[in-house]
Amino acid sequence: MNKLPLRKFVLIAAGLAMASAAALTTTARTLTASESDPAALEAYLKTARVVSIDKSRSSGRTAPWILTLNDGTVERRAIFKYIDRRRPAFLPDSFHYELAAYELSKLVNLPIVPPVVERTIDTIPGSLQLFLEDCEKLRDLKRRGIDPPDPAGFGDALAEIRIFENLVFNECGNLEDTLIHKDDWRICRVDFSEAFTTEPDLIPGCEIARCSRSLYATLQSLDRKKLQEALGTFLAEDELRALEKRRERILGVLEELIKDKGEAAVLFGLPPAKES
């Protein structure tokens, strides 16, 4: 079997499946390729009319709402989070960290986080994130013994998820929050409301083993100015400093791996195209 490219496994416009799609009546539909432009989806989330708000079927500690949206042409669902308990609060949990994770995923060109925007619903500010149907939790796939059609390519995609989890310091290897698109095994990663700790170290036991050449080059070029411009609205100064330190540590781990094993064993894929 020919190996599929990594980006086949990366979900450009993923949805948050915190509640079982089978348990919800919906008129929403799966996005087509022509609808997967992040900017267009962000605009939709910001402006589409709220048709209904379901506050009863949500699950999870943050009790998000499930909204049905309609822009006059397409009806979709979205997840609204409104908890805003930022650091230095005890047990921090904030929708601002969801927004920061999405902006960071765009900054490093790793589109694994579903489109999310800041929006006020019923006078309450929060984050509104696209809900994409037909995703399944990786936990459930593993429980049923279902393997990906291309284990090597899927493993490479998971390796980049681990790097991103370390970068934002979000729970490593959470099979509940790692969602797989049923039709082509693209991956998305959701739930970052507790991420971006002020801890500068990497997550203990969250192994970094491989990385795409594209992500490696992007991490090398990432600096404090870019982080501040993209995330300064959502993160405090100490959270930004810790993020920058973790980026440096991730690069240090990758450089040591390349030194020990060789570049071909650690880096995969094509390098990013040079700007003209």
C-alpha cells in the first residue's frame, strides 16, 4: 500500500465531538473540501444566526452549550465555552486558552485544532468552535481494535500531535480528545481550556520521537514577536514566556535525536516551500 501523505490525516476543519453524534438529532452536515477554508469558517462562526441553544446535552467539566447556526444557506452545529478562570486562579480553565491553541496551530501551520472564534452568546462572552459530524474518538477505535489504513502515516500524524501537546502543555495522549474523521482517518485534537501552563518544562513522559520537516522549520523560525502578535490577546506574559521556553526545549530534543539517529530517522516529509 502506498503511504498516504501526512496532511491526509490532519483535520483542516475539525469539530468538537464532546457529545455523541449518534445521541443528537441534527440537520448539520459534514463539510466538503470547498468549505474547509479556515477563514470562511471563522467568518461563519462569527456571523451565522443562532437557531437554537442546547444547554442540556453537553458533557464534560466545562458544560459547554451546543448551538445550531444558520447563515441562510448552511446549517451547522458549534460548541460554546464560556468558563473564564485564567491563571493565577486555582484549577485554571478558560475559553481564552481554546482560542490561543487555535491561533497557535495556525501559526505553526499544523491545522489540527477545529476553527474557533470569540463570540458573545446571550450576553455571555466565550469561544465558539465548529462541530464536525462523523468523527470518532481514538479511544473507541482502539477499544474495538480498529487500525488505521496506513499505520506509518498515522503514526507520523500522532507524533506531531505529541509535539503540539508539549508545546501548549496540554494533557498528553488523551484518547478522548483525539478525534478521527471516519472517512479518511484525518486527526483533530480538541479541548485546550486548561493548556498553556506557566511551567517551562515539557510534559513528563510525553515522548517526542519524530517531526515533519515542515513543522521543525516552522518551530525554528518561531520567535517571541510572532507569539506575542498571535497570542498576546489570550495569554499572560508568564504564559507566553513558558511557551517560548517549551519551544526551545522541543527543538533541543529534536536536535539531540537527529544527532543520535540521523535526520532521516527523525524528520519526515518535504521541507516547507520557500517564499518567493
